[in-house]
Amino acid sequence: MRPQVLLYNLRGTPKGELIRAYLKAAEIEAKDVAPSDYGKPLGELLGLPGFVLPAGKGKQAGAPAAPFLLQPGFTDEMLVMFLFTEQQMNDFLQFFRNAEVPRVELKAVVTPTNINWDSRRLHEAIAAEHMQIINDKRSKEKNKK
């Protein structure tokens, strides 16, 4: 299995195209995640064994469809990295600085803990962490004055 990045809300954007071009050159697989897939575990989105039903093991013919539940999505850009080496991570982050690509604020690495989470849960967790970092910076700047 090779390194992958899940991309959220970057399809069809200039930033998304720049990121995809970098990832292709670095031989890292890029996968756009559609809002309709936000409820799937990260492991399934990454195509990992144990998360995806083997061929022919899906829903039985004639079985009723699962009820459609409208779940809230999100519009923030988000990147989720999987199987990156330390060097790949450093190079990817340096790419944003060198190419002057606007930052994607919400970034995460797949861990044994979050691999079972869906995209909404991961987004909620890293958005809260990001907001805490911003608030801490503001507080420190305020205390300097």
C-alpha cells in the first residue's frame, strides 16, 4: 500500500489542482471525498482491508435500501494524510510554503484511533483543535500588550 491523501472540498479549485499535481509528482495517491461519503470510516475511504466488503458480499438483491438520513456536512478544506514518512510530510508542508499555495488549515494524519472515525467526526475534532490554537495565539498576543 502506498501513501494517500484524502482531499475535502478542493475538487475543481486552483488550490486543489496544485495539490493534486504535487501529489502525483511525489507518487502519492490523492482521493477526493464527496460529501455523500462523509459518513464512511476513514479506513473505508482509504480502501483498507477489513473496512471494505469483498466483491459479492454487499447488500443482498431485493433487500430494502437503508433509509436516507440527511447528515450535516462541512465546507472547510481538509487534508488527511495516510502512510506518510516523516520526509514526505516535511516535503508536503514545504510545498505549500515554496509554491506559495494558500494554506489548508485543517490537516490530520490517520492514526489507530481515528481510522474508525467518519469524516464529520474527524473534521469536528481538528476544527476544534485549530480553533483552540487560534485562541491561544490571540491570548498570548493580548498578554504581550
